[in-house]
Amino acid sequence: MRVPGPGRLSLLTAALCLAACSPGSPTETTAQPAAETAPVAMELGPTLLAYHWRLESAADAGGQAIAALFPGPGNLLGLEFASGRLGVTGGCNRIGAGFQLVEVSKLQLGPATSTMMGCPPPLAAADEAIASFLSGTLQAELQGDAGAPVLRLAAVDGRVLDFSGTPTPETRFGGPGTLAFLEVSPEPCEGPAASATCLKVRDRNFDEHGLRSGEPGEWRALPGGIEGYATSPGQQEVVRAKRFETAGAEPVVHFVFDMVVESVTGQ
């Protein structure tokens, strides 16, 4: 068993204590929403929670770009808001802070927390720059519309960061979804279901202590794969995903990748 990097856990943790949900009979495909469900009103609180926010531009008080916040194309910084807390995505360390809305257009941030991994200089500088920005009170402004919102955050020292919004899966599918654990085989799909996106998977279950329970399900083809997940050559992995089901005469099940919880050399 190998030790994965950020976003990959080689051992099951307490976060796995939630029981897995086994997919039912509806058709399983790549996660594509049946209809746009983004909020119509651009109210700050709900809109922050309804989107993933990717950093598009950053400038200091003099209008000069803050280059440290853009360490490279493979590390695009972003923000996610949930339950009174925000987290930084795309960096090296996991950075987060509590937040609350003040008046109608201000965010009051609590002390930032961060893991302490050693990072290459560009990523370390990006972590330091974003953690420095996410402090105190930030002026928050929403621009654009619900289809393509832009979040502008301004610090009291004149720094301004602009983020573009992408609807979260919960927003796109109109609900929170349920947790599912899928074991992904390194073997390719076979037969009519075989395609570039198809994965060979089986359902896995874990008890309240995060330990394996029951027998694995039967191997099956998942033609649309798991949104946001790419297989690792030669690795047989168990992934945690969000399972969404769209209503209709023929309900469709979609899986959206959350994290790898176990990885072993393919058998």
C-alpha cells in the first residue's frame, strides 16, 4: 500500500465512518445535470455555498499583479465555503478559516489554520500569500449573474482578488447526494460498455469505525466513469464519491469524486 499525496489517504480515517450507499437500479453515467439549478438571486451567503470559486486575478493596492498567488497551471488556487468555514483548494497545504457574514457585503474571518507539509518554493509562497490575505474583514461583492458569477474580495490594505464561480455538484443536482465507496479495477471495461470513460468498479462497504464490512459487490462496468477521477496506472483503488440521482421516468445515477481512501498495486 502506498502513501498518497494531498487528497489521497492510504488508510481509512474517521471521515469514513459514514456508511457507504450502494447504488440502486437507476442507470449510472458521468455526472451531467439534467437542468440548471444555480440560484437565481445573487444573495451573498447562499451563493458562496453554491459554487466552487477559482482565483482568476489578484492585485495589490497599486494595481500590480500578485504573482505568488499563481504558482503554476497545475495549481490553481480556489475557495470553497461550507457551514461557516472556508477552505483553500489547489495549494500545497490544507488551509482553512472560519467565517461569518457581517452586514450584507463583508466577511469576518477567524484565524487561519494550515497543515505543515514541506512544499516547493512556488507552492509555499502561494500558501503564504493566500493565508495572509484570508484574515480580518474582507469586502465581498458578487458580479455577473448566476450562470457565471464572479466573487470579488477586497482587503483593507487594498489587495483585491477575483474568483470565478462553478456550481457545486449539490447545486447542479439539487441536493446533497449520498456517500458511496467504489473499488476501481485497473482492468479495462469489456463488451458494449467499453469506452474512454468507462471504469470497472464494484461497491464496497464500511462500518461505523471505518472498517471494511460485508462482501464486495459484483464487478460491473460504469460507462460514464466518476466525474473528477482519473485512474492511476497499475493501481487498484477504493474511492469515496458523492452519489447523485436525477429524477425522471428513468432515473440516472451520477458519481462525483471526493477522495481516494485506499490504493494497492493492481491484482
